[in-house]
Amino acid sequence: MSARRDDGPAPDGGRVPDDGRKVRLRLSELRRPPMRDWAVRFAFGAGVSALAGMVSVLAGPRAGGLFLAFPAILLASVTLVAKEEGVRQAGQDVAGATFGTVGLIGFAVVVALTVTDWPLWLSLAIATLTWAALSLALYAAVARLRL
């Protein structure tokens, strides 16, 4: 992921131009990939989920759970992004997935420590906030280092 700070006006008095590196949500972008790309992503996700199910049956739920932690759709997405938008964009997607994974580890730790002592809704709410805070903090720290 990359980001920049807009510290106000440029030396010539104008605003610093947008270089396209800000994080944005554009729902219209969901229509851009061809249906084939969506099918590939779905197939990868379904395949890894099926593999996790088979491992669970054969080796037990602990071993199968490890496969569920595998980011099934990331492989297909990164491959398609690298092909369509370039390796740099694919690397940024991997970085974002890494930030989310660190947050997910925080989520799991909070649930493991609180779910038996707190109401379920509170445990999950605090875990979700932990996930968001860790993921966004890591993104902000890396973005700050890249400035």
C-alpha cells in the first residue's frame, strides 16, 4: 500500500495534485473485471475451502482449521491483478492482505481471551474493533515510512 500526506498548499500556492495513491472506495469498479475473473476467484476460494474440509475429515479439525486460515481468494486475485494492472498493484494488494491478516490475528487473540468470560456480543465487538485498529495502524505506519 502506498499513501502520501497532503500538508497543504504546494510551494507555488496551489494544492498538491492527487497522484492516485489515496485509498478510495469505488463500487463502480466491481463491474470492471470480466465475469471470467470472478469465476476464477470463486473457483480458487471454493477449492481451498473444499481442501480444508477434506483435511478436517482426514486429519481432524485442528489441521483443517489451518487451511481455513489460508487466504483462498488472494492467490487468484493477485494473479489476475498482476496480469491486468501490473506487479506493483498486485504487491499493494498483498500488503493490504497482510495488514488485514495481522488484524485478524488480533481478533482471534481477543476472542480466545474473552469469549468464556464476557457476553458473546461484547467479545466479538471488541475483537472486531481490535481487527480494524491493528489493520489500520499497520497501514498507517507503513504508509508513513514510505513518505
